[in-house]
Amino acid sequence: MTAPMAALRKTTAEAGLELCEIERPAVGPGDVLIDVQRMAICGTDLHIYEWDDWAAEAVPVPLTLGHEFMGVVAEVGDHVSGIEPGQRVTAEGHITCGRCRNCRAGRRHFCRNTVGIGIQRDGAFAEYVSVPEFNVYQIPDHIDDDTAAILDPLGNAVHTTLTFDLVGEDVLITGAGPIGLMAVPIAQRAGARHVVITDLNDSRLKVAEQLGATRAVNVGGPDGNQRLRQVMDDLGMREGFDVGLEMSGAPPALSSMIDTLNHGGRIALLGLVPDGTAIDWSDVIFKGLTLQGIYGRKMFDTWYKAAALLEEGLDIGPIIGRRYPLTDFEAAFDSVRSGDVAKALFSWG
Ligand code: ZN
């Protein structure tokens, strides 16, 4: 019997969450127990809260949510050798099998047996979370606690944005949620010429401008695509975008991306477009487009690149939002649901 702790959990197979008291997680011989200090809400958490079709299929109940977090090592298992109590850490949220072909070839982000922290096993919206040593990432001193809590989505942004060579390229980002916004300064730093971002929400687009977007375009309404074309003209883009980063999961955004890409253009797809979405396949084929699906982060190449970008001055400050106590989780989820740009964080104080 271990000491009880607070945890934000899905307790029944329906919408909603419950703040519970449960036992501290067990620490296996290869595990690290992390005293969680700060947490952030991901779009995935919202799906689990709402209990949509995806969640009902993918998520076991009961489950403690949360995979964006940072904390301090509280305890290590007997076989752990590289991590010590007291270190500031976060964790890669995908626990991979280590045995499949991709894992053995060093392509762990393609593991077919991935288990997600806070998705298929108990996560970090709790006082403590237990994760395998392999997944633990020691936080460099130059990264503050709030930023450290969102290294997971920053990693998504880094992985997506650096998929294709951006030096001198014109880049279109569709979707100005937290990850799309993070992609703006990353693309700039990776050498892009113009970085144009689209969304339907003016307050998000304003943040995109603060983050250095060449142009932030509201593509809402019947004239939306025309406005994007006008911006391309204004910027002297005669042939189309070279690289697209799809961060919205919205079918019209993907269509407009395929339409405005130059021949030979490349698209990295992070947004989860609904199954059955139709696209203009003749454009894909005749323009010779490359479509690359993106999942998670490269382990752990993406983590090193993200840390280095932050060290060199990458500023994602405008995306870091309000902190809520975990007891106020309903208000925090409401703020995410409202389409507010800023990332909602949890802390204990
Ligand atoms: Zn594997």
C-alpha cells in the first residue's frame, strides 16, 4: 500500500473527467517516478474529455490523462542507471516496444506497438507519474518550467517543420493552433523565405504575426481562398508555395494547400484530417506532390533539436497561457475548447 495522490481521470466511458484520489503508481525496476510540477492540456485530452469515437476506441477506462508535463525525479527503479532523484525531467509520451523492425532500426517514431502515456496507460495529470527510463528526457537548465511542460507539442512542431528542407522556400502553414503557431518561428529559423499561415480565428492570427509570420491570413467565408491568392501575389509568389505544413486537420485547409502548392511541392501532414476526406488527386499526381504523414517526434533527435532551437533564442512565449490548479480543470478545459490560442497549464500552487 503506497501513499494516495490526486489524479485527473476518465472513470467512466462517457464525457467528462473526475478528480480522484488513487494510489501512487508502482515503480518497476526500469522505471522512473516523477513528481509532476507542471502539466499542459493537449487537443488529444479534449477528445478524451469529450469521449468522441476515436477516444471510445483508443482509450481504456479508468485512466489518468496527461502527457504534456514536467517534474522532478522522486524515485528510480533498481535497474535505472542514468537518472537520479532530484533531476528536472519530462518524458517522451510514446512508449515503444524496442523489438519491432522500426524500433530495432532506430526509427522508434514508426513503432507499430506504441503505447501512449495518458492515452493507453496512466498519465501525468497527477502528483506522480511512472515512466520507463528510456522515455525520460532531462531538461536543460536554459528551459523554464512552463516551456518544459510543452516540449511534447513543440517537438511535434519541430518534427513537422523540419521534415523538408526549408532554406529559401515559401512555406504555407494551415491552422494557427499552438503547434501551427510554434511552426512559424521554427520555419523562419530553418531558412524559409516567406512563412504564410492561415486560420479562421483573428486572435490566433494576431499571435502568428507576433511570432514573425510573413503574413497571417483569415481564410474564412467565400472569399477566403481569394485572400490567400492575393497575399501570394503581394509577396511576388508567381508559382505557388514550395512546402505545406498542415496543422488544422480541416478538409478545406488541405484542399487549399494542394491547390496553392507549386509543382513538386511537399506537404507534411500533422493535423488529423477526418477519414474519407476527398482531395484533388489529379493535382497530387500531375503536380508530383509529396505527402508525408507525421506522428509524434523522432526519438530523440527531435528533442535535441527543440532544445537547441530554444537555446538559440526560439521564442514561443506568446503560446504559453494561463495556469490553473488541477481542481479548476473544468475552467481550463473550457478555455481550450473556446479556441483560445494560449496553452492552458496546470500547476499545484
Ligand atoms: Zn516497436
